Amino acid sequence: MLQKRIEAYLSGKIGAESVAVSHLQRIPGGASRETWSFDATWPENGKEVARGFVLRRDPDASLLETERDLEFRVMDAVAGHGVPVPKMYWLESEGAFLDRPFFVMERIDGCETSPTKVLLDPRFFPLRTRLAERFVDILARIHSLDWRARGLDFLGAPADEGACGAMEIEKWEGVVGRDALEPQPVLRAAFRWMRRNLPPPAQRIVLIHADYRTGNFLCDTEGEIRGVLDWEMVHLGDPMEDVAWACIRPWRWLGDENIGGLIEREQFYTQYEEASGFTVIPEAIRFWELLGNVKLAAIFLTGARSFCEGRTRSPMMAFLGRNIARLELEIMDLMEV
Amino acid sequence: MRPTAIESLRAAQAALAELIAPELASAFALDATQTVQMLLESLVSEWDTAAANLSRDNETLGSLLLAAGEALRGAAKSNESLVSIVSEIEQRLREDGATSLVLSDLASRNASLRATLESVLVAFEDLTGRPGSKNIDEARTRIYKHLREVAARGWSFWDVSSFRGRMAAIQSSGGTDDALRAVG
């Protein structure tokens, strides 16, 4: 039973004679890993300590083939440097304790992450401007982090500022090549288009969250972002990549043109420029927005393959694999074909 | 008379929404039922027209490949990879296109035609806009028109959120190739 196994694991980690786990429940979201929430209590110096945890366990099959070690190490490294993230506790890279690798992190209570809640719950309406400001400010902070000083060289920097675009094309073209189950003329043509229309060199090589968007942060009812989540795709690259990813249509949840359902595009650019010191370059954004849509389609192809090969029975994987068409429409718009 | 496939799928959706979901206490299970609802909705949206669409697409793809082959033939003279694409087109068009109306047969034919189209389109991306590429540019434009029409079909969960405005504009324009391009 998972609860008992978590109790045994925590006892060893905390050094407590007994740990009681309660309210263990799997929570939706985070499709690349299983996410479990639970409370734990244990005696410490004659008192009872109670804490909420989140456990992220590798699935049998996933939307993304990512290293949980990488996500853990980066979140741990950026904590306390102006980027709000849950405190990271323990990482297990083997399946000895819970069958599959996992990590345990702090649970941040009293927050929402679902775009439906954040954008459509009336409690958040008056907070939208504040939330947008924080959203932009934190992105700028991620980009201003000294990744060398934080020991993040292991992420592997592009050869130079001009290599960022080609490096990402290579990565995602590889995923499409590996996982596509049927011909993908639009995606293949888009890769060709991108190779002919590489963006200008990055203004500086920075830490890229690579999935920074509405839906991947925890915000409270004061409009404060208290945790940036889902760092699975983190890497080093061009800051415009993150700016453009936040802009892509799939994350404009309200069906209008506002970025992330939060802020007008021009305002987003202006605030980001002020906060980061970088200049938003339209041709770079076009390239990275196109790559973002292709990347999302590639992620869905990975999920679809997992489903079709029987590595998962998740309806989400089947469903997403059937939702690439709208991305193709967006890709063709951006290519202006 | 018996319930149609679509009516049966609707019954499954109703059961999920009205009987099963209210009994669920877990947020994860509720989330899974919502995903299944959307999966069923996507099946409903294409069920009735799937065979007709595939059959028509296969005809269109044949015609697009024919035009692409003619456009490439001129450029292929001194280029081995283009010669090979032209030869692939010829072979594909020689194959018996008169498939049955069984969906998997139609889909299989569609996949082989689209595989060739993929090679063509990648080549076109390298050749477009060059001096003397008029025929290629025209064929390329026709191919993208078709791909846009296919991509705009059916139902996507994004149509009720992110793509809401975009798809409303497409649908109000009649959803034709030209309309798609106009709102693009």
C-alpha cells in the first residue's frame, strides 16, 4: 500500500521513529509525472510536527521523457534567489522505495494553479493586473539568474548565442522523428522553415524554464505567485524562447488575444523589457512561437505513441494525440502559408 | 430503429456526467472523467463524416501530388533527391487508389499519400521563392490550403478556450479554404 510505503520512507529520511501519512490523494495535472499530495505528522523533541508534501513519481509512460533529477536539482538551485519554488526535500533516482523514481517537495497550501480557476474564478478578477505583473517579473528574474554561480552548467549551454535556435530545432525534430506514428507534413515543413528563418543570436544565454505559462504557477488570493512549477524541460538558451512560449495561443485560455489570459501582448513585452533589460525582438518571437507550437505538438505525439504502444492507458494521452490539428493551424499561420 | 453510434456515444457522455461524476470524491478521478468526456466529444464530432472526409482527402491528395510532380519535374533535372521524390509520387499515384470504404483502408491510403506529401512539402520549403519557382509556389500554396482545411475540421477542447475567437472567425467565414486563408 502506497501510504505505508511512504510512511516507511519518510521515517528513514526524517529520522523519526514513526511517521503517519494521511489524506494521500493523487492530484490532477503534471501529466509528465504522477503527482500525489499528503499530510505527514511525526514526533520531534516532544512535540508533534505536521507538514504537507507533494510527491512526484515517474509514470509508466509520459508526455515527456525527462529526467526528474534535473528538475529537482534546478528547483533546488533557484530556491531563495527571487524565484518562488516549493522547497525540495528528497530525490530518489531508483525504484527501490516506491517502484519508480520520485522526489518529494513542499506542498504550498491556499493556492490555485488551474487556469480555469485563476482566470475564471471571480476571486481572482481584481487580482489579474497584479498577477500579470508578478508573472512578468518572475520570468525576468529566472532570466537574470547567474546559472553558472548556481551550479547549473550541467544543463549544457549552447555553443554560442547564435546556436540556441538550431539546438532546439534539433531536439524537437528528434522527438517528432522518434515518436510520430503517421506522416506529419506540417511539422516537417515547419522544421524546414525554421532552419531557413533562424532567430537573431540570443542577447545572452540564460536559464530557460521552457514551460512558463498560466497553469504552471501557484497563486494565492492576494495575487502573489508562490510557486513556479513544472521545470521538466528546463535548459539554457535564448530568453525569447520563454517569452514566446508564454505567448502561444494554447495558453491564451480565455479565447482572446491576451497573453496567458492575463495581459495584452504589447504590455507584456514592455513590462518584460523593463524588468529584464532584454529587448523583445519580433522576428525572434515569431520563430520561438512557431517552435513552441511545434514543440507542443511533439509532446502530444510522444503521449500518443505511449498510448498506442500500450505503455499507458491514460485517456489524456489518447486525447492529446488527437488534438494536434489546431496546433498545425497555428503553425501555418505563423509560417504565413 | 436502434440508437446510432453518435447517439450511443452521447449516452455514454450523459452517464459520465449525470451518474458517475457526481459519485466521485477524488479530484483525480473527476479530472479523468472530464478527459473521457472530451475524448468522446472528439469522436462524436468526426464519426459521421470520417469516411467521406478521408475519401475526399485522398482524391485531393492525389491531385495535389500530380501537380507537385509536374512542378518538381523541371527542377529535378540535376537534383537526385528531387528525382527520387518525383519517382515516389509516380509510384504512389500508380497504386490502386480505389480503396474500400472501410475506415482503416481509407486511413491507410491517406497515410501513404500524406507520407509522400510530406517529402514534397519539405522539398518545396527549400525551393520556394527562388527565381523560376512559380509552379512550385503555386503547388505549395494549394497544398497548404488543403492542410489548413483538414486542420480546421472537427472539435478540439481548445475551441472552447484558447482557440475560441480564432475558430469562431473561421466558422463564421464558412470554413472554406479561401475563408481559412482570409482569417489566417
